[in-house]
Amino acid sequence: MKIEFCSLSSGSSGNATYISAGNTRILIDAGLSGKTVIASLNSIGVLPESLNAILVTHEHIDHIKGVGILSRKFHIPVYANENTWVGMTRIVGEIPIGMRRIFQTDQDFYVDDLAVMPIAIQHDSAEPVSFRVYAGSRSVAVATDMGIMSKQVINQLAGVDLLLLESNHDIEMLRQNIRYSEALKRRILGNRGHLSNDSCSIALMALYETGVKHALLGHLSNDNNTPELAMYAVSAALAEHGLKPGSDIFLEMTWRDRPSGFYTLE
């Protein structure tokens, strides 16, 4: 069964990822306005009313802004763990009866044709997860918003066919940013913060050893990174360790203001 993947938006200002297989279509997060998500879906030829589910990674606004309106308008079930539901209810508002679904972190579940693995990660939210989604023998994953990538997470992402991985910030840009308080800098750099370009590179090297050959860099900070810097830093780090981007491993970007590439895995 083929699986389709498209990052509709990835960045500190809003996140949403489209995945489909067979007759099943889902979003991972909907952190933009409902109007923006609808326009992004339309731009890749997907009707929002055809969605089978919205899966929520955690309750920060850049991941849930459009969840409530989309669920209410199109009667889309919303999946989140119990602690995330507690944290996001005030923001997303009332979800229609029967549309509220609760999963257990680290316990696989199904959304029709798709099998979903919610992976526990470290971030400054109630009970954050990444998602690995399977269709037959193929799988894709969204792994952002984590301060570190543990060995357990690497094991759970081992061999994934396509990975959207956080490359949030350049450490020196962040440290030199006079608009950010020292407390905010410590939060971003901490174990419950975000992966830097350097830590993204280290994670990719470990994941390559498990068979990961295609990664999309995502969730870039608008203030402390640029697409060009992230791509250069990660590519250079991999090359220093004997991996050739474009040959051994393929790297591409996601964008904060528009859908990225549309990928089909057969």
C-alpha cells in the first residue's frame, strides 16, 4: 500500500503534516488557523472534509491552533493522550461528541488503514509525543519539539522510510539573540527544549545506522536559524563523518509558509 506525505507547514509559527494511505487521510497537528490549513490542503488537492483524523503531538499553540475549528466544521475525530487533552481543551474549545479520542503513549493504535506509533519524547509540555505512521511495510514519521533524542526514540524510529526531523536553531545565533531572555534561551537549549542543527546532525547519524536514508529538516526557528544555515550545518556535519548527503542520505527542507514536497512511497 502506498503512503503519501506532505508537510503543509513546519516551524515555530505553525505545524501541520498530511499523511494518507488507502482510503485514510490524517493530519499530524493543525497549528495554523483553520482557514490556512484548509487552503494548504486545497493546494495539494485534498478536501478537508475527507480527513479521517487529526493527531496531536502536544498542546502548544503552534500545533493546535486550528484543531478545534477543523474538528467542529468537518466532524473530524481528534486523537491525543489524556494529559494533552487536559492541556489543550481551553484552547481548542468544545470537540463534538464522539470526536474525542484518547490514545496511550507508546501503545500503537489504528486509524483505518494507518497504524500509528505514538513515541514519548522530552519537551516542556504535558505529555509530548512524536508519531511514526505505518501503511503496510512502509512508514513515515514526524519527530520535532524535543530537547534531546534518546536511544529509545532512535530505536523507535529505526529504519523509517521518510522522517521529518527537527533542526530548530543554530546555537550561536540563539545565544547572541538580544531579543530572547536568558531564561528562554536556557529553555530552548535544555533537555526539554528543541533540537539544534548540531543535535539534529547527531541524531541523523545514529538513525542512518538503523537504515534511515531520507530526512526532511523541519520546525526551524524564524529568529535563530535559516533554511540555508540548517541545510549547510547538517550536511557538513554528516560529511565530516563520512556520509554523503544526496547519495548516502537524502536531505530536504520543509517550509514554514507553504507546503513542502509531496512524497509518495510505494
